[in-house]
Amino acid sequence: MAETRWTSTDGDVEHESPEGPMLLVGTRKGLWLVGADATRSRWSVAGPAFLGHVVHHAVVDPRDRRTLLVAARTGHLGPTVLRSTDVGRSFVEATRPPAFASGDLLGRALRAVFWLTPGHADEPGAWYAGGIPQGLFRSEDGGDTWAPVPGWNDHPRWADWAEWPEEGTPDGSMLHSVNVDPRDPRHLYLGLSGGGVFESVDGGGDWAPLNAGSVATFLPDPEPEYGHDPHCVRLHPLRPDRLYQQNHCGIYRMERTDGRWVRIGDNMPGDVGDIGFPIELHPRDPDTVWVFPMDGTDVWPRTSPDGRPAVYVTRDAGEQWRRLDRGLPERGWLTVKRQAMSVDAGDPVGVYFGTTGGEVWASRDEGGEWSCVLRHLPEVYSVEVADPTERD
């Protein structure tokens, strides 16, 4: 995309770059940028970029407000990272994309760059990437060159913790949900599907499982030290000792000082359950969380329970949940992947999600009412927000 051209989503009016939040929509066939006006009531679209390539994740760096990284799997380049330093107006490929070390003793070869996380605010230019299979990689120059994190990739217990060489998840076993403690750049968390949640307190030099309290009902021992399947893990930036996760086996919250996950999904309606993939946090309220439940019955349809899609919100850290479905289809079998839900920094907060059916849905009132702002895209893999303050 040499030049970003914005067109209204009804397709007949061109205008300047939007003043409101911009959604970075990664799909099975490329990247779209979907922008709002200042009121978040009118939407426009630019793209596609990288048409035909799988875009697992796209993220704007909140530290410089201009660098945009795209985790892509392309037919001719393989797994790579594509970089823009002008918020998507132009892109170049990383000079040295993420890759396992040459001559890797386990014979691992990266098949996809799956997850991107900007580093700590005190480490400008630092980024983390998670891969398939479950490798961790770091860049210190804004995503141009990447190196394996040996403390993880070569950990003596990596082969125990990770699913290797037999990967059990449908799209391959992935490393995701890299979280950096805003108080300490050396304090890191990550998620493995499958494997569990892991923590490092020395910048990735060593790691330990962090799964006490969560269950893995698909294993002979439902409460193992590792082997779980977290789908998405979030840390609240204003209360960094509080973590939430949407797991294959429920919704959980942890107070890190306690060191144990509590299943707050038990408070969801019984006919809906607490199975899903994404989980998103209110940027200013550590007690407010949104999830998109899916049918978690034995055959795992991964669609809206009973074909009645809804987002659920808690405003008391999981004690109670409320259904949010106004404007959504009364009947619909929607699927939302782990990276395909996001929030902005507005007041009230905007909440967004994309579906595997190629729709992008938006609420400008924290889920009170929904509207479909874009249809007929390829399967949506990820939705991330770049707020106006991140595009100066």
C-alpha cells in the first residue's frame, strides 16, 4: 500500500485520513485499515495491503505512535514481519525476520509469526513476537531485525512445556499473549496454546509455569503444572498485578500476589458457559472486562452458543456478567478469534470485534449497542486499535 486512500464504507465518498480510532484488521487474505471520524459514527476503509497473504496480527507502537508492524505469512516470503514507519502509508519487510537459531537442535523451523507486542516504555524500539511453533523472538530496533530469545527457545524444559513435535491445536501450537509489566521490563508473561501461562522475572532468561488454579479437563490430570490451553491472557496496565485469561476451560482472574487463578467464568449464565477466545480490558478500570463466548460443548462448534451472538461484560472483576447484544443478529453463528477483539481509549470506551465471516462490528458505548461497520472481508484473524493520539 504505497499510498493510503480512505473511502467511506458505503464505497462512494473519498475523504482525508480519519480523526477517530483506526482499526487494524488482519485477515486470511491481507490487511485493511478501518477508521472512524471523531464521533465514531462514520467509518472509512483503506486497503487491502498484502492482498492474498495471511495477516495474523498488526499493531501500532504506542511509544512513537507511527511504527506499525504486521505479522504475515506470505507465499514467497514465508513467515515475516512487515514494517511501516508512517502508520501504514508504506511498508518494507524486516531486514532479519524472526527465525529459530541456525542449526536448531530440535529441528524447529518457524511456520508463522503469530503475535506482536511492543516492549516496555523505557525500551524504545523493543518488540516481542510469538511464533508457530512456540518460539519467542525480540527486536531492539523497531522490528527491523529479530533474534531468538534463548532463555525461552533453548530452555531445558521447552520440549516438556510446548507441544512438540506433535502439535495439538488446529492451526498449529502457538506462542501468544506476551505481556510486559509496565513497572519492570524484565517481568514478562506469555501464553502457549497448548502449554499454559509462563512467567519470567529476568527479562526472559528463565521461565516458570503460572497455572495454579486453572484446569485442563482434556488431560488425565485436570490440574497439571503445565499443559493447559490459555486462549488469551491480558494484564491491566493500571493494576499490573491483576491478570485475566480466557482459557479453553473457562474465564479466570489472578491477583499475582496470590499466585492462583480464580474461575470467574463460573458466574456466567449456565446456558452460555465461559468458553471463548478473546478477552479485553477497560483501559482505565481494572474491574471491567469483555468476552465473546462460544459454544464449548463436546464437539466444540466454536460459534455463538445456540446461534445467538453476544458480548458479555463484567464491571466487578467477574462477580457478575451482563449480556450485550443490542444491534447484533438475533440469530447468527459467529466465530471471533483470540486477537480479533479490541478496545479504544475513548470515553465511553469503544469495543470492536471481527468475525471469521468477514464482518467488523463496533460499539461506541462500551457494548451497549452494536453496528456492523464493514462486511465481506476475508476471514478476520485480528483487530487492533490505533487511537488518534497514537497517530500524531
